[in-house]
Amino acid sequence: MNLDDCYNFHDFRKLAKKKLPAPIFHYIDGGSDDEVTLNRNTNAFNDCDLVPNILASVGEPDLSTTVFGKKIDMPLFLSPCAMQSLYTPEGDKASARAAEKHGTMYSMSTMASFSIEEVAEISNCPKLFQLYVHKDQSITDDLIDRCRAANFNGLCLTVDTLVAGNRERDHRTGFTTPPKLTLESLLSFAMRPEWVFKYLTNKKFELANIKNKTDKGTNIAKSVIDYINEQYDPAMNWKDAEYCIKRWNGPFALKGVMSVEDAKRAIDIGCTAIMISNHGGRQLDGSRSPFDQVKAISDAVGDKLEIILDGGVRRGTHVLKALAAGAKACSFGKMFLFSLGAGGQQGVERVLQNMHDEIRRNMILMGCKSLKELDNSKIIYKK
Amino acid sequence: MNLNDCHNFGDFRKLAKKKLPSPIFHYIDGAADDEITYARNTSAFDDVDLVPNVLRGVENVDLSTTIFGKKLDLPFYLAPTALQRLFHYDGERAVGKAAKKYNTMFGVSALATVSVEEISSMIDTPKMFQFYFHKDRGLNDACLERAKAAKFDVMALTVDTITGGNRERDLRTGFTSPPKLTLSSLFSFATKPMWGINYLTKGKFELPHLQDHVKEGTDTNTSIGNYFSTMLDQSMNWKDAEKLCSQWGGHFALKGIMSVDDAKRAVDIGCTGIMVSNHGGRQLDGSRAPFDQLAEIVDAVGDKLDVICEGGIHRGTHMLKALSLGAKACSGGRLYLYALAAGGQAGVERAIEKYKTELIRDMKLMGCTKISDLNRNNLRFR
Ligand SMILES: Cc1cc2nc3c(=O)[nH]c(=O)nc-3n(C[C@H](O)[C@H](O)[C@H](O)COP(=O)(O)O)c2cc1C
Ligand SMILES: Cc1cc2nc3c(=O)[nH]c(=O)nc-3n(C[C@H](O)[C@H](O)[C@H](O)COP(=O)(O)O)c2cc1C
């Protein structure tokens, strides 16, 4: 099996599973607790049907939309995900280059393995930076200022990760960064010599954005979980978010909003967007899926800020349904990470190409010329 | 696999299965008929989603809750279950000490294998005595008086075991107490020698609350189903419950209420709490899951007595959902029984610790700092 055999989520996932050591694969693939929310995120789309209009003389549909003040060529972009050089040595650089090629946005995690400046240098794609509020405020300030200097287009503050989720697969596989080698995981690494070779021969693993500010997550075998629990401020509140907005003074989203009430409050403090997200089912298990919640939020605030649906997206039709329910765009994490693990930059290019083609084909089948035509009338909920 | 590998309900269950002779494991693990209600008790929680609120400043979380006039440090407690020394030789001693350590309520079954007197001399934290209504009124009075003298805080009358449930796994494995050795169960006991050695050497197995009155459960091989069917009084009615309630003279609950009508009547006869419960799916199969029925009951009587959601709970988030709907607290049996079998007191403590850690984490992710922050706005039904 190789990249050419990958047509959908499951194919990319399968190939990534072959190539990545088990602890790393399961770090991407796993959710919290019983993974109920993880599964629901995608299944929710199946409780809703698309209703096409025929004979609409569609021609070539326009798939572009605008988010964070930037026009992107398709309504789907890359979610911010930590430590991408675990999957391929080029990590975030590979993702950003692929995003540029397809005219969409790349997002950088606070815990990225390349720095803000390094990625800005190699790619002109629209760029979103994902922020965590650290207990040490100078870390937060420094990140915001550097994003401005590096011409990032938008900032999103993740608000669903005050404490690390209970990812039991990580407990079992002993996932830490850098990977802790237990007897069991050793076997899994030994069976993937190519990964190990690349990992050892490329630049030293580090959390590039924060390496000067903390020794956590770099030299010592620190699990992500410990990092989150030690460094992020669980006392974070609306004032802190407002502070970040002021300091940034540009397009700004809260990532992880789920309630209508919070969506309204996001407007009040000056957000231009929200990302409806449960962190891909990695945090609060049993929490509502973005697609189940998007319509209620869009009905309440859809005209006042950009709504991005984040989580569970695996198909072009999922994107169409999300847009019809009121989202402006979608973002996805696991699917592109698997493609990154499966084939580096080429993998991400392929996944974006596939999704682009699916969205385009389905727009034509729906009889829609532009994304604006996707509204509530194009979907019916089964229950 | 050992206790350190146990991260959740399923892990404890797996380890318990390794350690227990199969008739005993299946006595805990099984339920009535086709076990439909048993499965629904847990899956009911998946039909509702939590909707968190963000940016609330949630550094410190207070999990304490007050039921039956007692403040517990946790919003859940350990439901009364029978025969604990079959599961681990320390039985109720282990469970009681773990409950004490976390300051939550310990439910002691009428069919406990350690006496109420010993338990109350061992732990000073909140205790509930679970009462079965026997035909033998002398036995009933004796149980009640002993629990009262031992300063138990709550009496819970179980009302859903008027006859034994059809637990087919027990029929197949030949579960009785003390265990009946059939050829196939013999094999299972023989392959778990540690259990057998402990059972035979760590003190005689007995049912201290019954033994002065009957020979069932002590010398002879009697099954639990038999006990229910022959010793309990099937004519028990509301008058009997009311009489017991006043005879007890303290906090009194009915355990196994499922209908709104009955919940209202419980208020009328002076109950201060009810357990919405179907006995962990072990009695009437096809009966409604506690979580499915909770909202109706809370709406009807939630302001008049403490409503407890009992059964099917495997996760902190399950508890958050029940509490959001209006339950005052949650309780469960298997949520600590497998852990008891897996590792005695240390096992139960590990299980409670896991739930506590989950609850704190989940409360933070929900944007809540105290139990009373949870309400129905946090929930959306699918
Ligand atoms: C391996 C992995 C790492 C992630 N790291 C971060 C992160 O550092 N910051 C963040 O805000 N979200 C992070 N996320 C969440 C994603 O941004 C996104 O919300 C999620 O993946 C969307 O769900 P999906 O994977 O079903 O598309 C991560 C997700 C995964 C799978
Ligand atoms: C092995 C076992 C023994 C039980 N013994 C009793 C008992 O003696 N008296 C009683 O009222 N309930 C008894 N129960 C029911 C529990 O109190 C409780 O209602 C039930 O376990 C809740 O379901 P859960 O196991 O899914 O949490 C028992 C349950 C189990 C699993």
C-alpha cells in the first residue's frame, strides 16, 4: 500500500498506521475516555441528508470563502495540531507548503515543532496561530507579538484544554515527547526502522515556539498531558481572552466554543470568529459534537461572526452539510495528520486535492454555483 | 495485568475476571434475562450530550455534595451490595475503609459478610444500611435495631427484589453461597487457587445480620434467588414501608423506585430520599434505565427529597449528566465491585481516585467549579 492507494480517510489512516510507531499512531487516533464523542463527531453528519436541486446550470462552482480576513480557495483548512515533526521530519513546514499549493490556510499550534518565524519564511499561505494562555504571561505575550511580526493572519485561542483529556491509549502506549521507550513500544519502533531513522537523523525534537521560555517538553521525557497540566492556566477567563484580543488587534477566534451562550459572549469581547470544536473528541468525552450544535449557534450568531466547524470532517459532503447548517468553513485535524504520516507534504497535498475534488463534485451534484447557496433549505435532519 | 494497568471500568472488570472463579465473577457481572436493561443502564448516557461553557476560571473544583443531611466529598457513593467477602477476603472492611478515605457514603447490604457493629467501629464516615423486608418480623426488628445502635445514618429499603431476578448466568455457573462445587465450577475454582486459599483461610464466611435467625446463607447451599423468593415477604406494601420509616426515625430511602407515582408516594410516607434504580439490571429485564427516567422524577419530587441516580455508571461524565438533570448524587455497585475483586482496599481506592480525577477534569472542561453549577442548560438530548 502506498499513497496512490489512498482515496479516503480510512486509507490514509491505514497507511499511517503502517508507517508510524504505535504510540504515535494512537496519539493521533485516540480520543478521551470511551471515545463516544470522537465517534459521534463524524456519525452526526449521517443524521442529516442533503437535498439536491437539479438542472441548475452550475458550470464551474466557486469554492472560495473568506475566513480571518483572507480569501481561501476551498472551505476547508488545516486545524492546528501539535508536534507535526513526529509524523514526518519536515512537520509543519510540509503542512504549510501543501496548504499554500491548494490555496488554503495552515494553522500552527503553540506546541509546533517549528517556530513561527521558520514557517513564515517558507510559505506564503494564509496562516492562523493557535494560542494557549500560559501561567507565565510573558510566554503568551511573546507568542502574540511574534505572530504579528511574522504576518500571521489570525489568532485562535483554544479554550477547551484547561486540563488534559483522559486519553487512555496514551497511558497504555506510554506516549511522551520525545517518545519514552518501554519494552513494548520498543518493539513497535523497531518494526518501523524508516521512521526511527528519520527521527534520529533530523533536527532534534523540540517545541520550537516555547523552547526559550521553558525547558518543558524539550529535553526531558515529558508527556503532552503533563505539559498541558503544568503550563496552561486553568484559571483562564473571559478577561484573559479579551486581553489577547486587544494585544493581537486582528482577526481572532475562540477555539472550542460549544454553547450558544458562550458564542454570544465571544461577540461581546470582540471575536471575529469562533471554532465550534470539542478538540476532536480528545477532551471532554460525552460532549456534544460540532455538527449537532452548529445550527443552534449559527441561528443565534451566524450573522455576527464567522463560524468554523472543527471536528469529525472526513468527506466533502460533511463540509457541504456543515456549510448548509450555517458554518462559513470547516477545519480538520486527524485526517490531514494521517496523510502527513503516510506521505509527508505529498500526503497532505493528496488529501487536500481529494477533498477539493469531493467538494467540487458534490457542489455540482447539489446544483450549487457558490457556497452561499448552501443554506438550511439544502439539508433535512432525519430526527 | 495488575492494578496499575487499570485505568477504567473495563480494565478493573478484566482484572476481576482473571482473579475470580467464574461463578463469582458472573454473579457480579450478570443481570436478568437477556440483560437488555443492564446494557441500557449505561448506553442511556450516550443519548445526551454535554455542552460545556468556556473561560469560566476553573482552577479549584469542589465536588462535595450533601445528601441525607450528610456532606460527602464526592457526588457519588458506594451502593450496598451483598456478599463482598466472596469477591475479596477483606470484603466490606476494604470497601468501608476506602469510602472513609474519600469521605463518601458506604452502603452496607443486609446480606453483608461483616457486621454493622464492626463496620461502625471501623469507620466514622456516613453509612447507609440497606434493609430487606423479611417474612420473619423478629429478624426485621433485630436488623433495624442493630443498625440504629451502630449509628448508621441512613436506612434504605430495597423495593425491587420482591422475588429473585432471573439471572441465567448464575443458573449456568451454579452460583450459591457458599459456593456449590459442581464439576465445571470446580475447574474454575481450581484454576484460581489464590482465591480459594484466601476464602478458606481468612476467616469463616458468614452473613452476620441473618445468621441468628436462619440457616440459609450460612450452613446450607442456598442461592441468592432462593433467599429472595423464600425469605422475603412478598406482601410488603406501602403501609409496611411507612411503619419502617417511622420505626427507624431517621433518614429513610426507598431503593428501586422507577415511577413518578411511587416517587410521590415516597414523599408522602416520609422518605427523605429515593434511589432511582433497577438493581443494576438484575431484576426486571426490559425495565427502564435510571438515567432515562431521572428527569421525570426530579421534576415531580426533586424539591422534596434527595433523588439518587443509581446504576450503569462507568464514567465521571455519566455522573455529570445525571447531576445536570437534577440528581442529588449518583451511586453504583459494579463501579467499585470489580475493583474490590481486582485489588481489595487498594483496588477500591484506585477506582474511587480514578472517578474523582475524571470528575475534576470533566468539571473543568465543562466550565464548572461546584456541583450546583451543573444544570439542564449543560445538556442537549439527541
Ligand atoms: C494529534 C493532534 C494534535 C492536536 N494538537 C492540538 C493543539 O496543539 N492545539 C489545538 O488547539 N488543537 C489541537 N488538536 C485539535 C485539532 O486542532 C482539531 O480541533 C481536531 O483535530 C479536529 O477534529 P478532527 O481530528 O476530527 O478533524 C490536535 C488534534 C490532534 C489529532
Ligand atoms: C454483586 C451485586 C450485589 C448486589 N447486592 C445488593 C444487595 O444486597 N442489596 C441491594 O439493595 N442491592 C444490591 N445490589 C444492587 C446495587 O445496590 C445497585 O443497585 C446496582 O449495583 C447498581 O447498578 P451498577 O452495578 O450498574 O452500578 C447488588 C448489585 C451487585 C452487582
